[in-house]
Amino acid sequence: MGSSNTTILIVDDEKRIQNIYIRTFVEAGFSVRWAGNAQEAMNILVREKIDVVLLDIKMPRINGQTLFDVIQKYDPTIKVIVSSVYPVDKQKLMIPQARDYYDKSQGPAVLLEKVAHAIV
Amino acid sequence: MKFKKFDVKFDIKFNSIKFEITVLYTLILGVVLLLFSGVLYLMSNAFFQAIDNELKLKAQQIDHTIRAYEDAFGENPNALGMAVQKTVSMRGENPFELRTRRISQDWLAQVKSFDLNKDYVAFATQSGKTIFWSENLREELRDIFLEDIQFPRQSNGRVTFRTITYNKKNIRLINRLFVDKKGGVYIIQVGVAQGPITRMLRNWLFSVAISIPIILFLTNFVGKILASRILAPVQEITRLARTITSQDLSTRIKAKNFDVEMKDLVDAFNDMISRLEGSFKHVEEFSYHAAHELKTPLTIIKGESELILRKDRPPEEYKKALQVVLEESGRMLKTIEDLLLLTKLDYQPSIFKFTAFDFKEFLTEIFEQSRTLAARKDVRMTMDAPSGQFMIHADRLHLRRLFFNIIDNAVKFTPDGGRVDITMTCTGQRIMTVIADTGPGIAEQDLSRIFERFFRTDNSELGNGLGLNIAQTIAKLHHGQITVESKLGEGSAFTINLPLVNLILS
């Protein structure tokens, strides 16, 4: 499904969620990186070429909005898909300019669709 | 239809405050005033009655004295005239002194006791001519006395009364019919000047009569104003209360220049709304967080299951997946139980069953049980307590929960090889228990928030953010509290402060 040079960065503080998405993307053929907080995420972003960021809105320290703005400033070509347990319309209100929005309870299949859609 | 119209017009609210203050109050006042003036009227009536009675008596005495003198003068053709003269002049000289001396003495005594020489006395014929009169009676007044004299029947002793106004004075006049032995009809007149008091009384009665309706009118008017003023805040509160809904609790009543009692009502009302607002917010946040907390484990279960089922996998992967499902289910159950406990603690503190027991023995028991847990992680635990018995009043079950929550946290966050030390001390009426660990510590900006509901630091898998809050809530319900000291990289020390009931030294 995905090309091998598409790298996805998963930013989520919940290790088990991270794990599910990592396996989902790997099985679909993507390259995957992951971070549990904003600092780790930035470290990865500056060192490697990232195409898509799956960004959890609510994280303990720096919230998703701040990190989103930083990513946009850093490299506007990076496609950011905002994710959360909140429903999509609520997410849209919080971060209006994201590429797409993902409600985690929709499951991995929907996630893959959104990623495929984002990289076209 | 007709009945309905009638109903609508006749809209007097009998149990309204406005009605009570104005109409009822005015009515009561009116009745009281009426009774009062009734009493006044009766009293003044009695007063005037007394004056008339005295006049009657005076006229009667004059009558008798004249007759007495007349008899004394016997066959004298001028007997009546002389008798009247002697009586009216109220003096004592007469050629027939011996015979009349007694009568004179009596008469003069009476004149003195009645103060008759201050009164106007006249003796007139029926045809309207005054033939004898007291010195103080001038012609003008004599003529006035004679006006309107009428006696329909000629019976001796008949009296009538009149009130004359002369020279700004009121004179009360009595006319008494005097029928002579020889059948001549005459009139005895006695007039009494009514002093300033009686005049005042008359005027006063008049003023009272006039002022009663004025007073009642004013009372009603003032009453209406007062009622409006008093009721204005009540109406304001009613109006505002209607606008407050569970969606909009922001309105408050502004206490303008209300009376003190109303201000109390307004303040109490505003406070209540604030408390309600707080409660609603609390519940809103709580349900929001609760839903969120439960959604995460469910998301994991769904995600894991969906992913695994996408294709055939080796049995180990299925096992791992089911393991995840099992653990996350457990996590949800724990969260739900914790939430239920918090709700009970918030709204039904009566679930606590307080008993008295020895705190040191209790703590020791907890220590022993925690040690086994810590041993699995190679975390060393110690306990230090003073000697003696330390009785406390507490709910043993929930206090256990409190201490286990804190100790479990300490053990969970302390890496292998670390230690958790429990120190118990007693100062004054408080027992302090310190649970110190050599874990990663808590960042300064998080310190103030760790007791918040659902608050977690970065290590998110290790709990649902409710444990410390539950511990703190239990502590507060025991009239105690939990404080924490910590530095990143240097571990944390939680101090649980509880009240001591009594101290028994061993």
C-alpha cells in the first residue's frame, strides 16, 4: 500500500497505542518513527526526513497545538494528521489547519486510509 | 363564559404580602382608630353630661330656695318677687332676716359649693321678659338667653338645654319651668361659661374625626410604597431565578440599595448559584474526564483486535493481543471502581464507618503487606515508629486504601534497588506518617497538580491519575491532609497528617 520511502512519525504518549500504530504502518510497508513527547518528536524531526506526522492532541507536557505550530513553521510540507480520542469535529476546532483528523476509536484500517489520502 | 369573565376581574390575592401590608394593615389601623375615637367620644359625652347634670342641680336648688323664701315671706303680696330677688342676688340682706336666716345660710353655702356666683342666673316671665338677674348678666346676653324659649306643656320642673356662643365663649344654658303657688309660669335660667378646656375638647373631637380618614389614606399609600420597596428585590430574584438554567448559571442578582434582610437573601441566593455552578462544572469535568479515561483502554482493545485480525498470525501474537485485551479491561474496571469511590466520597461521606483503633498497629500491618509487593521489585522497605499506642478514630477500610495508594505509588515509581522508608511521628494532637522513596521525583511545576483528578505526569501507563486524589479525599474526610515534598531526580516524600484521639504511653 505505502511506498518504502514514506516515513511516518507517530507522536503519542500512550505506549500501547504507539505499538498498535507502529505495527499497523510497518505491516502496510511504511517506515515508522515514534516519540512519546514533544521533545523526542522534535529530535527525530530535525535528524530525519519525515513525510507524515500522526500527532496526538492531548499530551501531558506540551500540548499538541504548540507542537503543531512548531512543525508547520519548521517544515510546512510535512503532512500532519491530528489524532485523539475526542471526536473529529472537536479536534477540528482545536487545530483548524491540520491535513486530516483521526478519531483513535475508529481503528487502524481508517488510519491507513487517511495516511494514504494524505500522501497523494 | 360569564363566570370566567367575572373570575378574571375579581383577582384579589388574599395571601399576598402587598395585601397584608396595605389593605389589612390599614383595616386594622382603621378599626383601632375607630374604637379609640369611640372611647373619646363617650368620654367627652360624659364630660358634657356632667356639666348638664350640674346645671340641672343648680336650677333645682334655685327652684327650691325661691320656694323656701316665698314660704318664709308668707302672706306678703310681693313674696315671690322678694324670694326671687333674694335668691338670684345671692346676698343676705333683708328686713325679715330672722325668718330667712336659715334659708340664707343654706343657700349661700350652696352658692359657695357650686360656685354659682360665677354663673349667669336669670328669672324670666313666660312672655319673655327677664325680671330678675345676676349682676354679671348684661342686657345683650339677657336677650340672647330669652331667644327661642319654648315650653309646650306647663309642668313644673321641665328643663331644656341650649348652647350659646357669645363673645367667643360658649355658654351652656338650662331653662327650668317654674310654676308659682298662684299658678304663674316663670322660667329659671342658669348659664355656665364653658371654659377653654371644653372648647378645646370640642375642637379636638372635630380634628380627630377629620384626621382619621386622612391617616388611613396616608397609611394605605405609604403601605403600598413600602410593600413595593420590600418586594422589589423579591420580584427581581424571581425574575432572575427564571433565567437561570443548567446551561446558564452565570447571572447574579446585584444587590443595589436593598434592606439588610433582603441583602442577606440576595447574598445567600447568589452564593447558592455559585455553589451550584461549581457543582455543575465539577460534574461536567468529571464525566468528561471519566469518558476520556475509559475511551483510551477501549481504543487500545479495539485497535489491537482489529490489527491482529487483519491476517493470520502465529499463536504468540494472538496470545499477546489477548494479554493486552485482558490488561486493558482490568485497567478500565479499576478506573470505574475508582470513579465510583470518588463519587461516593464526594456525595455520601456517610459510607464511612469510624471506629477507634491503634494507628501504629494498623501501619505495621500495611507495612508487612507492602513489603511482599516491594520484594518482587527488589525495593527495600523500612518502617520507624515511636513506642506506645496511638489511638485514632477512622474508617479502617478507607484508611487502608489511602495508605496503599501512596505506598503502591512509591513502590511502582521506584526503580529496582531503590528504597521506600516509612516514618511515623507524633506531635501534639497529630500523627505524621512520611513515606519517602528514591524514585525519579516530581517536577516542580507538577507538584501542585499531582493531587488533581486525572492528572498524570509523563509516565502514563502507571495509573489512571485518580489514586492520589482518592488518597487526599479520604485524608480530608478524616480531618487530615497529605502534603508532598519532591525534587526531580531526588525522590519524593509524602506526609500524611491525621488527628490523634488519645495517646497511651507504653
